[in-house]
Amino acid sequence: MYLEDDLFRSLRADTDKLKEYGFVPDENGYVLKQPFFSGVFNAEIRVGNDGRVSGEVYDAETGEAFVQVRTPGAKGSYVAEVREAYLQVLKDAAKACFTAVPFTSDQANRIAAGIRETYGAEPEHLWDKYPSYGVFRCAGNRKWFALVLNAERSLFEEGSGEVDVLDIKASPQELADFYKRGMFPGYHMNRRNWVSIILDERMPDDEIMELLAKSYKLAGGNRTPAEPGVWVIPANPKYYDVEAAFRRSDTIGWHQHGKMQKGDTLYIYYAAPYSCLLYRCEITETDIPVHYGKYRLGIRIRRTHAFRRGALSLEILKEHGLSAVRSARSMPAQTEEFIAEAIKEGSCLL
């Protein structure tokens, strides 16, 4: 594995930030040429159209490639110093122009986003030895219903190279049918009730999400996608004064996200510097045409409860299953139950 592959495998480039940093676009992607090591060498870092990062190191005087920097057998203090300096160039670019994603493949990250939206579950990276492995748990009983891991393709079928793999629960009666559909016996799991899916775009996302719904139910999850939803959505006080909006009316508009439907519950989380839940609302109308930024559909929400600032802070919510609110997502059942009890007691209400 190249130095660049190892560093950037779970990072994604932001094209605007690439340009700001000095990357120049061309027909193959973006390229940055930068001197380093006191000008003795030049680094050429390329972000391809497929998102992969590659690089070369050249002698500034001769223009010849300094191949020792990526040759495993090349030793000596000078080579080590150059290699370390080049790695720092890569790390600086990574910090300035890239954002972290939980997994290597685009499909694995889309599926993780779908799990977050549908079940409110974030990947838990439990093993230092396997940092790319991510476990998803049911909110109520904390049982696993999915695992994304990285493995060699040859463990499953002909071919080489690493692939992201999704492990999900399956009933023993379904295993034979699943194998016919291109799935494999569960890797690192009990093969009598787990199957593996290679996340290389061969199976559509919506089909995988249907299988995940079954896995969630088999693991004892207490909410399925067909049941009424409970959502939490962030509001940024820098851009929208939601408190002022609710002073004017108990019913306001919002942008629609995912599978929101009439009758769903929606909590509004006020972002930093407040970092707490402010309101519990009911969605009274959906699919309203709007033209706001990237959004084309809106909803109407009616406030049912208002919370004291800080009474349901993110630190408190973390203790009850809600790890973060970076975008609209399902509320974990464990968190919902805690809030319902706090409302019943009146300890969080205005």
C-alpha cells in the first residue's frame, strides 16, 4: 500500500478547499506541486477524478523521481528524514482540504448515512487493531444489527484488493436464498445467522437498506422504518432565530428531510453555543414546495413542548444514547424514552 493510500483511505476531498489550498484542476483531477525539505525536493500530489490521492517526490535540481521515499527496503537517516517531511506535506494537505468519513468506500459511507437517518445509529469503532471496523447497535437493547469491516476480496470470491463488507443478521431459513443473490457467509460472525455483502456497488443501496430493516428487527430493534418516526434536527442560531419564530406562532415551516411524514415527532436541537434541545414538535404537513438553497420540499411543524435552555443539553443526551446532531436524523429510542420521562416529570419544561 502506498503512503497516500494509507493516509487518505478514510478521507474525502473538498474541491473548493483544494482550490483555495493551491491545487490546480486539470482533465485528470487536481494537482499540487510544492517544494519541501528546504527546497531540495518537490512534491507532486494528485487528487484523481475518482477521489484517489497519489503522489511523487522529485529532486528539485535534476527533476528525477526520488523513489526511495516510497521503497519499503530503503533505509538510512537521510531517506527517513525525506520520507517524514513528505508525509508532513501530505498531512498538511489532508487537514486543510479533506474531511473524515467512517469507511473507505462510497457505498459504505452512503449506507452508514442511511443507518444514521433511519435508526439514529452511529458506527462504533471498538478495536484499536481494526480501526476501519464499525459496529451499529439497536438503540434500545444495544445489540448489534450491522457491522462494516474491511477485508481482502479473495476471502469471498476471485479477485484481489481490499473491499468494504457489510455483515447483517439473517434468519437461517433465508441463508440459501441470500447466497444465491450474491451474498456470502457472515465474515467474523456466526454463519448460521449472519451474511456478508461486498459494498462495491453491485447491490443497490435501497435493497441493502431493506435487508438492514430485517436485520434490525432480528436484533430486537424496537422501531422499524414503517412505524411513525421520531426525528431530531439542528437549528443554527447564527442563521435562524427559532425562538423568535415560535414567539410569533406555534406553527412554523421547516425543510423536509428523508422519510419525514405527517404525524412524526420532531425535536429541534439548538446548536453551539447552546447545544441543547429546545422544542418538541409534531409534523402536521409534508411535501410543501419550497425554494430554499438545495431544498425543494418543506414541512409544517407545530410546537407541543418547549424546554429550558440546557435542561436537555448534548452532554446529558449523550448519556442516554444521542451521540451527535450534525444533520437531521432519527432519535434513538433510548433518548426518546428519557425525554418522555423528563417531560412527564416536568423537569425539563419551561
